[in-house]
Amino acid sequence: AFLRGYGLFGRKLFVAGESYGGHFVPNTVEAILQHNHAEESKKDGGDSDLQINIAGLMVGNPYTDWEHDFNANVPYARYHALCSSQEFAEAERACGNHFARCFWQRPDVACPFACAKAVSKATENALSGCIDMYDIYADVCPLSGQSRIATQTFLLEQYRRRGMSPV
């Protein structure tokens, strides 16, 4: 009904998303492909009227895996000159390259105090709100009479550092 109602039969469908779309975009495409396969199996040759023409998927800055994604923040800070080599070395020493456990803490993963302190220090410049961590080279000096808009990342980081939930 949806495909017919919106004239989508036979048209290519691209599924796209960003951030948490790293989870739902591939899962949505997988479900559609499974549906298409089930429709093909019903008849010899299948029923193309009930199939969705998946042409591709796209994800931008996807959240895919807690450890993989959040382990990248300290090295990102170092290799984009947002922390010193000493701050990075201290984070490596204190965390053993397992930064995620203290960057975005989970109740089921221990965060040693020394690691938490080192990760906080190494990522302070990126997360303090002074710059946009998604565009670290952007001009952060507003013109006279303007103020910088707090990014979603900055606001979420403030909640995280206070141990609060944004909802």
C-alpha cells in the first residue's frame, strides 16, 4: 500500500542516515533484502510488485560500536593538535589504549580514576565548547554582537561530565 500510494514501485531506493543511523540504516536495508528474498521464494520468478528496489545505503559519521567509536576520540584529539603529546602519552599509559571505558562510561565497564582523569584532560579542548568537534577548523570568533551557538555535542558533553541524562 505504501509503495503504491506514493508511486514508488520500480523506483530505486537509497536508505541514508547519520550518527545512530550506523545501526538502523544497515538493519533496515537487511530487513528489506530479507523481505525481497522471501517474495522471490514464494513463486517461480518471484513477484516484483512486492519487492523494494534497494539501490544502496549511505551513513555519515556513523555510530557503529561503543568501543570502536569512543576509543578514537583521544587519538583524534592528539593527531589534530587538540591535546599535547604529553597528555596523549598519559592517557595511553593510564588507559592502555582503552579510552572508551572512560570517554563514554558504561555501568558494566570499569573506568579507573587515572584513566578518567587522563581522558578528560586529553579531550578537554575538543569538548569544552570552544570549538566544534565536527568542524575543528571552523572560525570560532563570532563577529561583534554575535554569540556562538552551543552544538548538540557540546550540550551532551556537559550532561555527560555532570553524570546526567539529557532526557
